[in-house]
Amino acid sequence: WLRDGGCTYPGCTAPARWTDAHHLIHWADGGPTDLTNAALLCARHHTIVHTRRLHGHLDTQPPDNGPPHVVWDLTPGSYDHALTILPRAG
């Protein structure tokens, strides 16, 4: 709640209390269950992320030296592409 402040989907203003945690790399694909692999999403955007198979990642070193934040690739299928280039856990 503190890091994300609410739904992390671009342009969404849903507050944290209206969101659920989402695994950025799904646990079934080897993603850990920890804060660096989580993002808050409202129900609408959680459905969109899964339906369109969108990839998000935590930017821990933003170019503006701001706090870490989640960045989404809104290209349909970007999650599947990311799985082919990300190191495998385990």
C-alpha cells in the first residue's frame, strides 16, 4: 500500500483499499511471493492484465531518482515475451 499507493495500471486512480496484490511474474512461472514481485491492481485492471497477458516490473532505479514504482508494458502478450528473456527462478 505504501509503495504503490493504489492501482498501478497507467492512469488509474483507484485507492489501495480497492486493490489486490498481483504477482508480476506468476508463481506458477517461478515468480516469488514477495514485495518486489507484487503490484496493486484494481479488479478491472487485474482482469485486463491477465486477459491481455501484460507484463509489469518494479523499476527500482527510476531515471528521475524517484521512489521505486511499477512500470507496465501495455503491449498485448508482453508477459509471454518477458518470460522468454527473464532468468528462470529455481
